[in-house]
Amino acid sequence: MAVTFEEIMSDLKNRIYKPVYFLAGEEPYYIDIITNYIEEKVLPEDEKAFNQMVLYGEDTTIQSVIETSRRFPMMSNHQVIIVKEAQTLKKIDDLIYYLEKPLLSTILVFNYKYKVLDKRTKLYKLVESSTVYFESNKLRDYQVPPWIERYLMLKGIKTEPNASAMLTEYLGTDLHKIVNELDKLLINLPAGRPVISTELIEKNIGISKDYNNFELQKALGEKNILKANMIIQYFSQNPRDNPVNLTIASLFSYFTKVLTYHYLTDKSKNNVASVLKINPFFVKDYETAASKYNSKKSVEIISLLRIYDMKSKGFGDLSSSPGDLLKELIYKILHN
């Protein structure tokens, strides 16, 4: 049966174990947490030598997994079999023969990362109905800032609204990468001030609090020509840390939301935040941008961004540097 991460972890911590766990999906973070917990916590250390085995999909076969899983534990209530990189297993459909009658003393874990089973198959239907099935989906961009805030809140740490947005722009949606950087910040958090600030991020991660895609969006939304030009000058001088294609993608998402704002009939703060999938703190920024760029201009900018996205990939412009393309793009957004 499909269950949530929280449900699985609650059962494991209460020592409620199931015969088969099938952990799949594009986001490996939760899959690894569950797998690592089972590997480290289910059996006491003195039982692991004889009753715990970690296999790898490329180095084993599904038949070997099944045969190992059918053995009884030695002087223990359980044996734990973990199959890492299970997505590389050949003939995985043969797992059906084990799932029809799993051994209750075995805890079999499939770490099936970066993909899911074909939902049309008999195997998927059996996995979904008779195992602890967990599907870990990648977060969308708009889901990352609240995820960061929740992660830190559970540790008793607050975040400035700009800080979570800034981290999302820089780190993307890879939760392992995000957690690694957040943990670095926590180590360097000043005593007595449990708040993640843009200054702390700049100092410890290397993201400029003044020169990043989030601040560029804000400068364009306000039509702050000086600030926008300062940011793109910084970008052109530091192209490795500020790839033009990521900047264009960021601006495309931003102006698409500005255009969406124009067509909302209910422009209340909560509705705008809900529809645009943003923190309510940033609704005023979109109100300002919409006052500077009408719907027609927003459509023109989105078309312009499509053109410069192609140019940045070498279509229609082979001579301009990424910095020059960005400067030209920003000039047209601000002045045309």
C-alpha cells in the first residue's frame, strides 16, 4: 500500500516492521533516509553480521535476492536484506513470485531510485497492494522555499523570507544538496540568534545576497535600472557561478507569474499567493511588477526570453558572449 514518509518512519521508530518495503521515485532524499534508518537501527550490532545483507542491483540478480530473502534469521527475530540501486536489477518482474508469499521474518528493502515501476504492470499492482510502497517525487521550484522553512523550523531555526528564496534560486530542487548546505549554515549559526539570514548565506555558502537571480527579478519588477545593470554586470564577470540559461529560466518563471497576476479576478493576498505558489510575503513584489509591466508587455517579455534562451544555446547567435546576451536582454526588458 502507498504510504507517506512520516507513516513509514513512525512505524519503524515504534518497531513495527513489514516484510517488504519498495521505495521508488525521482527524489532520492527520503528513500535514502528510510533505507539508512533500516540499515542502522532495525537490528542490534551483534545480529547484523549474520542477519543483515546489502546487495546492489548491478551486482546481483532478482533470483539471488529472492533466495536470500527466503532464508530464516540466525538467533534473531528478523533478517534485513537491502537492495540498493534496485532500478538496475534485470528481470525485476520475477519479484512477483516472492511477493505472493513473502517470508515474515525477512525485512526486504528495495531502494529503487530516480524512476518508478510501470504502473500498468502486474508487478506494480502487486507492489502497491502488498508491500509498503513509497513514491518519492521531486519538489517543484515553488515547493522548495516552504520545504526549507519547515526543515529549519523543526530544528528551532527561523528563516528570513528572502533567504529561503535565495537558496532555492541557487541550489535548485535537489534535497540532498539543499540539506548539506543548510547543515553547513546551522554549524555556523551565531550563538543566540537562531535565524538564517541572507548575510549568513553569503558568508558561508558563497551566494551573493545582493547579486543573484532573486534580486535581479526584484530589480526588474521595480524597474530599478541601476540595480539591474549592477547585477548583470556582476553576472557577466562571474559567468561560472551565474549561468545565463538559469537566469533566463528564472526570469521566464517570474514574468509568467506576473502575467498570471494580471488575469486574476481575485487579487487578495492569500489568493495571489495560492495561485502563484509563492510566499504571501512576496505578493507585493508581484503587485509592483504588474504595475510596471501590463499584460501586453509581459507577453512580449516572455517571447523575448524564449528568443534569448535559444540564442544562449547557440541558435541564431554564435558570436555574442553569455554576458553580452544577458545585457542585451535586460536592456530590452527595461527599455522596449
